[in-house]
Amino acid sequence: MPSKRSCDVSRTSVFTCRPPSVCGQAPLNTRIVGGQNAAPGSWPWQVSMRYQGSHVCGGSLINNRWILSADVTMKRWSSQGTNPHAVYRAVRRIIVHPRYNGNTNNNDLALVQLSSTINFSDYIQPICLAAAGSTLYNGTETWVTGWGYIQSGGELSLPPPGILQEVEVPVIGNGKCNCLYGPGSITKNMLCAGLLAGGKDSCQGDSGGPLVVKQGSVWVQAGIVSFGNGCAEPKYPGVYTRVSQYQSWISSVITSNLPGFVTYFSSGRNRDVTCSATIAVTSNSILLT
């Protein structure tokens, strides 16, 4: 069964962050499972949702008062030790999408309002959000970040000092992803990314965190870590909430100081496939292939 990459908002109360004025800017960025340590300030919108001091799941800063996450404290670059750039905020309220379905993981997103505003710096910046009409073709390279498990199945946590991990993964078209997970599993509100050979992926503890893509000099959040079949398993890419489907809903909740929305256009042609089911009859059973 595909597993949720866990983010229980009902138990999340305190935030830690890293900090913006124009969305999608990462002044300190010169450029999980199978990932690598991120340099300080590389992903200045990355948030850690924390409960009683421990990291629970991820999120992204989208303006000076709001966090975008999954069905959900902002986090420092390192989860342990001292970080002079860390900023902490309490949660004022959490708004889960009204049509979130825990069985299918459809509409898996939430907005989190902070108790007070955040001041931006090189280390704390908001991410731009993919606007309605954005296209992410099969093969588009994206980045996903988080402090989740770094090994599938073994629940291997990051060793001290718990440095933020980053990994680059290509988009897998929804047609192909439906072939892999089963027809109907992947809706238009979802986005898949990963290696068909496995080895690189988000995992438990990364849920709610951002999957981003760069357009020119601007970083745009295309997805929110949602679920997957294990982590980094062959033929099972990670599944993300497709941010561009929710511009209207986000704008209806955040009525002032709206996040920046950017229309992302993939170049080239979309080489996705259509998943058609065929039935193979054996002497003992009927198999869907």
C-alpha cells in the first residue's frame, strides 16, 4: 500500500524557520533518500514542522505570515545544535483543504498561519508558487528537500547534526505514474517525480515539504511531498500535491499579502504515455497488467 509521508497537523504547535522580499530568490544557492547535504541558505523557504522540539514534517514559507504544507515550527538548516539564522514562531491556525481525502491522498495540502510575521534575509525567503496553467512535462528536473528518513524501510534518521538534505529528481508524467501505481491512483491534483530505477526520493518526515523547479533566476514550488510506495523503490516515484491546481483556494484563504504565483512552462514536448490496462487470463487467476 502506498504510504503517507506523515505530517499530523493536529499535534504540531511550534515553528522554526530560515527566511524573503521577492519570492523564489535564493541568494546563497549556487545551484531524502539518495540525497546530499544542502549548504546553509540554499533553500531559504524550507520549514520544519516541530512538535515538542522534534521534527515532524516539512513545509515552505510562502509569505511573511503563511506556510504551505501537507494535511499539517519552521526549521533551521541543521536540526540539532546552534544555528544563528534560526527563527521560531508559534502557530496561530491551520487550514486543511476542505476536500482532502485521507484514503486517496487527493487534495493533500494545508495552510498554516504564524503567530507573527517573519523578517526576510538571505537565509529566510519565500518561495514562488506554480500558477494555474503551469506545465511540468515528463523529464523536467526538480529538487526536493527535507529532514526525513534517508533509507527506505529501515527508518534510518539523519545522523547528527541533522543537516537538510537535497536531491534532484525528474518529473514522471501522470500517465506513466498511473501505469505504475494503478489506473486512477494518480489524479490531476498530483505530480510524480523520481527515478524509475529507484535510489532517490523523499521519505517519511519529508511530507509537506517543497518540490521546486527553477525558471530563469526564480525558484517555483511545483509540488508538496505527499505519499509513495515505500521510499526510493524502483518503479514507484514519489507522489506530490500539484501546487498549480490550488491557486484559487490559496488566494481565497490568504486574502492580503498574497504569495507570488508564477506560471511555469516546460520546454520541448511532453513525452508522457497513456496507461491502458490489459487482462491476462491464467489457469488460476485473472491478472491486471
